[in-house]
Amino acid sequence: MALDRQLLQSIINEFTVDAEQLREIAANFRQDLKLGLNDPKESSLRMLKSYVGLPTGKETGEYLALDLGGTNVRVSRIKLEGAGRFEVTKKVGKPLILPGEYDYVGVGSTAEEMFDFLAELIDEAVDKDHETKFYLGHTFSFPSSQTNLYNAKLIIWTKEFATSGVEGHIVNDLLKEALERRGLINVEPISVINDTVAVLLSAAYQHADTYIGSIYATGQNNCYLESSINDPENVGVGGMILNLESGNFMKLTPNRFDKEYDENSEKPGEQRLEKMVSGRYLGELFGMALAELFDEAGEKYDFTAIDISSILMDESVDGDRISAIIKDRINKDVDSEDAKKIRELATAIVVRSARIVTAAFVGIIWQRAGSGKINKQHIAVDGSVYEKMPLVKENINKALSELLGEEAAKVDTMLDTGGSGLGAAISAAMAARHND
Ligand code: GLC
């Protein structure tokens, strides 16, 4: 069966953000930033205070870094040597779900199970040393309300996490209890930061002119340095970093696939931007649209962002790779013409994602510049979608030019791999004030 070209085109149109809409999203994002700075209740951005500014680059010492936020948990030991230098001396990691074996994030999983699992991994990272004192920095990549660098309470799970007993709790208290249960009282958690904040700390530790940190992966979110906030609890320089939780930005026009996905998601009504752009959702949106093209609307097709990436990578005339993926996932035979159409659909979904993400970047850049000129700057980004998804970087650059014109030359995005771990270690050094 040949896929209907007209239907495909109308679906592609639904996934298209044209120049005017792009500008509108950026302007609305800026407006929400302004409103949120005044009063976060007025804005769809959470504007969460992190109680940390930029590092000086002089942070030193060895720290444990725990990174919890996506499908894998990682624990590393990182030695900060000052002057932007560091060494990762140990790294362990495990997935949070191993099908058929365990699941620490799905419905039915509990805080105790999840944090015991983290403590076990930390034990591995310290080589079962229960004597030496370790300070631990924790990158916890979910919306948390903080009163200082330690005290972070999970507001609401995102990215379809559903573990009970964590929402409303101080995450490092849960971690401390689990460490105690395991006899690891020598490990002391002293800071909690969002992964966007970690990326910004990590990038700023190594490069000047970085004020925006972003994650473009399972989830999507941004933070930036707000120079107007002074707080006695704040550590670091230049102001306070605000975690925007921009995945929750609402002033967008979801299409019918976005709406349907949201209605059936773990947290309907929440994270509307994220559900349109991040790796956790791209495969599902693609599956829903494809089901319609195969005249099976409503059928659940299981595709992942990795499938989309493979589909986009196949630029061959006959589209063999695409046909093989389709055959494997939904047992349909497609010829080269249909394979091409399927790639067009995947392209539309990914390009929309990159354009919306860029509009948010520009909203922040405009807000930081105020009525003045835009500074020369890097936007530090980490995450598999940014790093690996075809078409993303070029469409970010294109959208930056569309929105900023000549001034786009002053802005670039910079990959900061491993920032979640390094940033956690830097935040621990800052909390311990080992930074002179
Ligand atoms: C989700 C989380 C946010 C995190 C992002 C990237 O949006 O709510 O805290 O930064 O995913 O991991």
C-alpha cells in the first residue's frame, strides 16, 4: 500500500513551525521570563532558584558526582584541579530499568528501592571504602524547589517517572537515609543541582562567556545566569542560576498528535514543550502520525528517538535501512517511495523540535540583553538529541539566524558532554567552599 502523499503533506504542515510562529514563540518565552522574574506564579516557567552562580575556575578537591535524571544513573569520582582542569578517576553506571529484572521508575516502584539502588552504585564508586570521607554533589534532573544548595524538594516527576514517595520530599535526605542503611556514613551529600545547571557550571568552569545551560536529551530544559538576584545563601559569582524548567513552557500551539499524546501521558497538562521536542517523546509522536498514514490511527507503534535518528541517517535512494526498521517495528513492507515519505515525516518532527528549542534560547538571550546589545556567548548544551540526532545542529543554527539576523554570529551552541557529572563535582566544591 502506497502512503497517501496528500495526507502526509497535511501532517507535515501540522508539524511545521514557520518563521512567524518561531518569532512568536521566542517573544512569548521572553515575556514569560519577564513575568516569572516578577512572580513565578504569573509564568509557565518555574524559574527555580539554584542558589549557585558561576564557578571561579579555582575549585579544587576530589568529589563524588551522582547523576540521576534519565534512563541511566551514573556515579563518578572527579578530581578538580583548578584552572578549569579536572580528572575523572572512576565512573560507574547502570540503567534504572532492566526489562524482566527490575524497574525503579515505573508505576509500583518506591523511593526506598530507588535510593537503595543509588547507594549500591555509590558503594561501587568508592570501592566499598566505608572510612574515607567523601563529599557528594548530586545532579538531580527534575523540578525541585530549593532553599539552599543542599535542600531540594522534588515538586513533580517529569519524563514519565512514577516512583512513589519522592514527590514532595527532600531528595538528599532520601539519599542520606539510603547511604546510612548501607553503612556509607562517610559519604556526605552536600549539593543538589539540575542537569542544566550542571552543564552551565561545567562549561563556565572551562570557558568564559557562557551564561545559558541546556539539556536536549530524554528531557529538554534550560537554565541561565540571572545577574539581578543576590541572596545570602547563594554561592559562586555573577548572580544566581535559575532553572527555568522550560519543558513546562505552555505558550505553544500543540497539534492534535501532541494533544492526544498529552492526554494519555503520566502527567497530562504538564511539560507541554518537552512533549513536543525531547527524545522521550519524538518516537511516540512519529509512531502516532505514521499509524495514521497506514490507516491505523490509534494503533500503538513503538518507535524511539534512536529509530528516528537511524531513519534520518538513511539518505540512500532505495531507503533500505528505513524499510528494515519499519518491517522490524510494525511488520509492514514499504518500498523506496514510501521510505522517502517516512523520512520526510521524521524530518518534520525533528526540525520542529530544533526550532522550538532555539526559540527558547533566543527568548533567554533577548531577556539577558534587555535593551542593550547581545553579548558574544556560548550556549552550553548536553544531551543525545543535540549530540547525535541528524538535522538538529543545522536547524538550530538556521533558526538562530532567522531570529537574530547578523547578531547570530555572536552566539554559538557548544557541546558539553559529561557536564552533568563534572557540574555536580563543581557544585560540591562550591558548597564546601573549596574555591579560593
Ligand atoms: C525534564 C526535567 C528537568 C530536566 C530536563 C532534562 O525537563 O523536568 O529538570 O532538566 O528534563 O533532563
